[in-house]
Amino acid sequence: MAHGVSSADQAILDSGGLFSYIYVGAKHMLTGYDHLLFLAGVIFYLKGFRDIVKFITVFTIGHSITLIGATYLGIRADEHLIDAVIALSVVYKGFENLGGFEKYLSVKSPNLLLMVFLFGLIHGFGLSTRLQSFDVGTDEFLAKIVCFNVGVELGQVLALVPIVFLITLWQGKKSYNAFYKAANTYLIIAGIALFCYQIYGFINNAH
């Protein structure tokens, strides 16, 4: 149900020109809780504004590549399977933040910048499946895709501002460690629940 396609959105795209694609792209990111949960998990791990900008830029590059590329080339996959992988990225981030690789697997966690880029590619593919579910038409096709992507970036910034504010505000408080552990534990639980939900949807669609 995250960033789902609706007839109301299709009506907006049909009547609003290129700016409507920016609006719908922003709306889809703001309601795309699977993407936002992953980004929240990334921000938990970072220290300082420069780090946040660097990692979010890498994530943005990743999902822009697949959103624009896969949509333009008409590359599609089952949306439930893509969203199931996105749900696993949420589980991964919560697990990593809690030191799961070192604690339970006795290995160093993979390079975070590389993983954020790879997950960005997957998240972008998920957004592409949504855009391809709309009737985009053939006129100004590439421009419409780019505008949708611009909207996604704007929505991402709007969503991240309160998340970054909340986390950085809490970092100075004594209760932060408890908040950190609880929030990342809930990330894992939410990711597993979303994964099961999407696999259930995939199995139902297959029948």
C-alpha cells in the first residue's frame, strides 16, 4: 500500500502537465513509508550534517538511476517482489545499527556507502514500477519521468527534515541510547512485517 497508485493521481497527471508529475512524485515519497523507514535507519548511523548529505546524495543517485532508466526502457518486475526486497533493506539497516553483524555473525558490517547506493538502486526500481503503473503516454515521455524523479527528491527532503531534526535533537539526551535501541528494533519488526505482507500479496497475485 506504500505510495500506491490511485485513480485520483492518474487524473492529476492527465490534467496537470509536467508539474503534476513533480507533485505526484513528491506525494509518493512522502507516503512511501518503506523508503522513509530505510532512510531513518541510515540517519541513525550517521554523525553530523556533512555525513547525512553525503549518504543521502548517494542514495538519491542510486534511485534516480533505476527510476529514470528502468521507466524509460520499460524494464518491469513484480511490484510485490521489489517491495519485499525494499522491506528487507529496512530489516538490514536496523540489524546493522544494533551491531548485529559483529554481535551475531562475528563479521564486520559491509561498507555502508556502497550498501546505501545498492539499496538506492532497488528503491528506485520500486518507484519505477509505480510510475509505470500510470498511463504516462508518449508525449514528453523522458521529461515526465525526470519531473516525477524531481518530485521524489523534493518529497524526500521534506520528509527527512523532521526525521533529522528529531534524531539530532534526541542525541544530546540521556534517553537517546534507549530510544536508539527501541527505534532500530522497531525498524526490524516493521521490515519483517512489510516483507511478509508483500510476499503474501505476491502469492495471492500469482493465483
